[in-house]
Amino acid sequence: MKIIEVRNLRKQYPNHLAVEDVSFEVAEGEIFGILGPNGAGKTTTVECVAGLRRADAGTVRVTGLDPRRNRDELRQVLGMQLQSAALPEKIKVWEALDLYASFYPGPADWTELMEKVGLGDKRDTAFKKLSGGQRQRLSVALALIGRPRVAVLDELTTGLDPQARRDTWELVQQVRESGVTIVLVTHFMEEAERLCDRLALIDAGKVIATDTPAGLVAQVGGEQRVRFRPSAPVADGVLLAVPEVREVSRNGNQIVVSGSGNLAPAVTLALARHEIVPADLRIEQATLDDAFLALTGRKLA
């Protein structure tokens, strides 16, 4: 069942066309990712979905509601974690949750929610004294306080250290398991691959492709790379003669072979015929970054 439908969305600022033509659908119960570089139009898109910004053209429906005409009803079904939290420095965790709960006729039990997001021991801590990861956990709790069917999480883990990022990923998965559909805005490939059921790749205000992470990677043709240091000099022609090899490049004393199929065994066998051993051999599969490069002509980062 479709819970969000976006068709031909457009948003123009005075000196910048932020969103040119964006369309996608989100199924109920999934984690849908919006992936793209900074400035691609991701945040503007979800702000239009959440009714925080008025689109210039196109249609948006969230559980059948129009964010422009049904703002009050939309607030009851959609919660949003904003990219930058804007809470007073001195407000305590429990005070923020209690305040947000007062905005809804049937809010979640904020004491339970506080425990669920791992902030029980920070109940009386002021916002300014929370770590980056704790602030994001509070943001997620505030997005969920109204018992929404949909939660929009915008650049949730930007600025977090690796452990806090992984802890936050675990929290996102728990939120989905509780029955909430999630729209996740990110520019982190690993985050998108780890969490999202499907992705929309956005670049320069347009959706370039929509698919599962594996489906997007498959669009680059199952490309693989094999990196190694040869035990003796080897000519490029020896490797290019292998049917599975498409390209050979060098980086110092390291050789990088790109291709498909059973690339690593084929390369190893070719080297063995010349009595060459591939030291420090690493096999790299195609990534979302490769897919983005193939589809847009430039790197995601």
C-alpha cells in the first residue's frame, strides 16, 4: 500500500532551482531512502512532503492528505526530525518530551519513549549538555511523540562518531519494527545500504533512479575490482588478455583490475601462469557510489 506519493515536485528559490522534477512513492512499512550529495534538493523535497515548505508545482499526498490543504491532519500522521535541532539550551530532556506531547490529542507515553530511545538516564539533563548522538535520539523521540504513521529523518547521523552512528542505525530499525514508515534523507552510502529497503537517487533537483540498493548497484553491471601487489613486474597486456578484465590501472606498486564475472580467480590464474603471486589481494564489489557515478557522471561525495 502506498503511504506517500510525490509527483513532479518543483521548488524554486529566488536564485536557485532546488527541486526541478521529483517523483517517487513510499510503501507502508518500509524504510525509503533519499540519497544524494549536499545541495541536491533532498531536504527541500521532504520539507514539501511534511508541509513545512510550499511547492511551486507538483502534487504530494501523505496517507491521502495534501500537505498544503490538510496541515493539521498531516501533523497527526507524520513526525519529522529536522536536520538541525533548535531546542532551548537549558530545556531538560523530560521537559522537551512533555512539551511536545502537549501538542497532540493522543500522544505516546513520553516516559516509555524516553527509555526506548536510550535517554532514561538523561531525563534531567539540559539539551546543551547532551552529546551529538543523544541530541539525535531526542530528535527521534520528538518525531515519534505524536504516534505518527510516517517519520521523516533528515541527515540523522551527520556529525556523529562511528559508534554513535551505528547506535542510531539500530534505533531507526527499532522504530520501523514498531510499525512506523520511515523516510530517511542521507548522503552516507553505508547508511543507505544498511538501512533502506528502497532508494531514490537525487542529483541537481531530479530523481536519477529509484530501486533497492542492490538493484541500483546491479545497474553498473556487477562491476568488480581486484587490487594487489605483484611479486614481479607484469605487463598490462597479460591482464587485459583475460576475458573477465575490462581495465587495468596502477597506483604506485599496486595494480587495480576492473571487470566482471569470476574476476579474482581468472586474474590469479593468469598471474600464476607467469609465476607471479598477487600479494595483499583485495576484492571490491560495486557500490552505491559506483552506481551514482555511472548514472550521473560524478562521485556522490
